[in-house]
Amino acid sequence: MISNGVMLNAYPDSIGEKLSDTIAMLQRPEFKDVFSLFYILPTFFNSDLDRGFSIIDYNLNETLVCKDDLKALERLNIQLKFDIVLNHLSVASPQFKDLIARGEQSKFKDFFIDWNAFWEGNGSPKEDGVIYPNEAYLQKLFMRKPGLPILKVPFPDGSERPYWNTFYQVIHFTKITRNDLQNIEGLSSLQAVTICQKINAALENKKSPTEIDFADCATFKKEILQVVNSKRTLLGQMDVNAKSELVWAFYEETLQKLKDFGGAIVRLDAFAYLHKEIGESNFFNSPGTWNYLERIKQIAAKKQLTILPEIHAEYGLHLHDEVAKEGYPIYDFFLPGLTLHTIENKSNKALLKWAKEIIAKKFKIVNMLGCHDGIPVLDLKGKQLNDHYSNGLLKDSEIEGIMETIIERGGRVKNLFGPSGEKISYYQINATFFSALGEDENKLLLARAIQLFMPGTPQIWYLDLFAGKNDYAAADKGGSGGHKEINRTNLSVRDVAQGCMKDVVLNQLQLLRLRNTSKAFSGEVHFNEKDSSTIDISWVHQDDKARLIANLATRNFQVQYTENGMNKSMSF
């Protein structure tokens, strides 16, 4: 079960240089009784891309983590939450490396999804050798990046085959020299020099070598490109084929590892992309996605693990409803945007609407403000009707208002794309929650108080706790996929020590400790509606009580609570 306590969220090296530095922070007196859960992000394991979400294998990343760290967390009575990335594995995983090395003879031949084999008979091959699905099928694909979701992979027979790659990939070409082309029969030295210059110029300009004019070297194009590709290195998150029983054996083995590491909760990353069927969306289709989810749930149950499906979708689609009705806990991806709207517009109406729904439908929720990803905005939309959305948690104009505010304060936008590479929607905004609030400490404290008094288990992004600001240098350095780095700044041990002397940190810790230890939060919650500029939330469990009274107009608030039978309060 997911506890009512407070959950820290960080990478193993978010504090200091490795997990032991985070543990040292948790052992500080300021952090006593603040957290009872810790969601450790997947650089805990061996990975190579997307800050941990491109898993090589689920063994301990010994550069960041050791077994003594796990024992120390157990002594602190902190339960662990891990990820299992259901949809994909790294090209550097043992399974994919075996596939590349052995080709058709590999045990893992069907472990991943050969794009052309999947679409054979349901599309047309183009000049690049890739089958393009028929238009009716192509329009149903949900894209996370421009173009087809593929990565061309070299095989032992010299061929290149496209494999399904929904998320990130990095292709790095090494420049070629005349000597690299010396075995191409008929290619003169002068031609070799000229074509090397053209290819290397294209590489410097981030263009594909296939796009250049080969001129009098056209007859050697295939051989030249084979040389170029032989000097290429790949990174990529390769979609697994859940129709393979080897994949399910791998899931079972992985869940056992997570249990052995001390895991209690497992977040199912990207599970909604796992089931793929011709003629269906590749994102949360029915009944395929449900069948897979039930199967993973049964494996986890045997190991006493609670699973937490991760799904981003518009409120109006009510996928969160469907997941919750099946008995699963869900992420509250609506709260970040609602909290920003509530504070900036000084109105409780949208927040109370969502709170009432949580209570009425008895949702089991993990909520958050900031996280390793971005601030969700698409999630707040209603169902699309013709050219507009309706019945969302916020109106389109209100969502646009949140976006404009955060962008004005330095946020970066992540979009979704159609099958032809066209932008079809925004997805999320990347910013620290503190910067999204205009770097106003009073707003951050009020946002934290609202989060802690909302129903659900509060998950706390480490950088928000220390009022972290947008890291533009890191985002720029990360290139096209670096937008998330704006909110992933690693803090030094010294940063933590200095932070523990700041009121904005100490006041948050005080609120978190109350939320983590008070029995009131195991009871019932009541939203006391007054005027739209007041938030009044009470929790009661027998004789234990906790109450938040906030004035949205002034952003002042008070927390009243009982401790050992005595009435106490905190004012901010």
C-alpha cells in the first residue's frame, strides 16, 4: 500500500555526488521525521540516455549506489519507490546487443519491434527502405517526436533495419578521412577527398550524409554511406515487443530485483505505449493496454509490490478515471497546473472542483508540484469537440494563461507532433516550480501547503524544497532533448548546508514534518467553502486535527494542528 507519509523524489546524485550524500542529508537533524518514502529515479540502475530512462540493465549503478546505502535507508524507516520502464530498453542492453550481433540467430530476435515486419502488408516501402503505414493507420499514431518513431539499426549482414523507437535517440557520426574510403574500387583519390569534405561539412551542420549531392561519386553512394555508418554510434530507447514471452520473463525478473533492493512501490513508466496493434492508437488502446496492465499487476502482487501506472492524458478523456476504477493508484498530474492557476488568479474554484472529485470517487493518489519531468498542462484540457475543448478542469484560455506566465518567467515548452512532423499540441512546460511562481518564496510556501493538505501522498521534488531556479545553461547544453535539464540541477553538499539556514527551506521542512507524522492525515478531509479567495481544508482522525486556512488575496496562511493533545499553530 502507498503510505500517507511524505515522499522525497530525486536522482541518486541530485545531492552531492552519489546516493550516500542524499542519505547524509536525510540524517541531518533538520530532516528528522520529514520523509517516510523515497522515489529514487532510475540512474539508480545502469542506463545511458534520458537521465536514466534508457535502461541498460536493472543492476545497481555502482558509480552512484551501493548496498550499504540501501541498508542505511532501511534504518531510516524510508520505503523505496522505483521505476520499471515497461515500453523500452537501451540499444546497449544485453538483449539488443545480442540482436545486433547475431541477427536472425539471436535468442532476442522478437524481443524488440522490427518496424517493417510489424507493418508488412499495411503500408508501402519508400526509397529509404522503411515501410510507411497506410494513411488511416498513420493518423492513429501518437508521436512523441517529429517523424516516424524509428531508429535504423545496423545488422551483421550489412543491412540496416528500422526498429520501433518511440522516445529518445542520439546518433553520433565520426568524421571520415580519405583512408576510410581507400577500399572502394573505382573511387579516385580526388573524389575521396572531395566527398569526405562534403560529408564532414554535413556532419558539422547536423545534416544527414544522405542529403548531400554525391555528384560524380553517385555510383559509389551506397558503399560510401556504409563506411560512414560503420563509424556511427547509436543511443536509443528501443520499444520492446510485449507479445514475446521473453519480455514477460524479463519483467518478472526485474520486479524481483526491485523487491530485493527494498522496493515497495513500482512506477510503471510509459506503460500506456506498450501495447501496439495495427489499426489502433499506440497509446492506451483497449483492451490490449488493460490486459498488459493486469498481467503486470499479477506479477507484482506475488512480490508484494504496489504498482503505480504513469499516464499523461487530457482530463476530458477520463483515462485517470478508468485506471482508478480498476483499483490502481494514480498520479495527480492535474495539481501542478491547478495550484499555479489558484495562486496566480487568487481563486479556489478549479482546485475545489478537482478536490471534490478526488473525494467523491475515492481516488488513491500520489500528488506533486515539480518533478524530474515538466509541469503538465495538456492534462488539464477537456474533451475535444470540433475546434475547442470543453469540460476540462480549466478553460483553454486559462491554460494558455498559465503557459504564457511560465514562459514569460523563463520556462521552455515541450510539444507533441503529428505523423508528418507537424505540431499538434503542447505537452508540458519545463521550469522549476519556484521559477514558475516568479521566484516568490511566499508563493512557494503557499503552494507547498496546498499540496500537503490535498488528498493523496505528497511527492516532493528535491530542487523545489531548496527553492531551485531555472537552470538555463543546463537546458541549452542538453540540446534538442535538454529542456528537462532546466529543473534537474544537482545540489552540492554545501548547497544543502546553506539551504538549511534559509527560512524558505526550514518552513517547508516544518510543514512536511507535520504532514509526515500527524495522524490527522490518516483520517477524513473536509473542504470548508467560504469565498473564492479562501482555502480552508481540515483533516480529522479521532482526536488528531490539522487545518489549513489560506488567504489567496494576501497569500498569508495559517496551519492549526494538534500535537500530543495540545493545540498548536504555524503562521506564514
